[in-house]
Amino acid sequence: MIVKALHDAGMKSEHAYLAAFASIGASVLTWNASTQVENAKVDRADRWGIFIGEWAPTFMALGIALSKYED
């Protein structure tokens, strides 16, 4: 149902895969920026990077589901 709605909205599996890799890059950038601003002693700096990095598996799963739907 969700995969069909995403496909009908124009989303392709390549878009989901691109979003997954972008979230990995954003995770690294966010972590690096947070550690510089808040010093490495603050746990919150690591949590921002982890939070954004957790989006990647979701986007990959959507990419796989969309790929199967496209076939």
C-alpha cells in the first residue's frame, strides 16, 4: 500500500537508494559538525550522527520494495 502510493507519486527505487547514501553522508557531516561545536565530551554530538545514520536502512528497504514493485 505505501510502496504503491510512493510509486504512484513518482518515487523510484533509485531515489530511495540515493536518499540512503545521502543520509550516510549527512550523518558523518552532522556528527563532525556537532563534535566541533559542542566538544567531543558531550554525548549529544554522537547522538545526532547516529540519529541521521539510522535513516539509511529505512531508505534502503524502501528502495528494495520499490525495485520489486517496479518489476
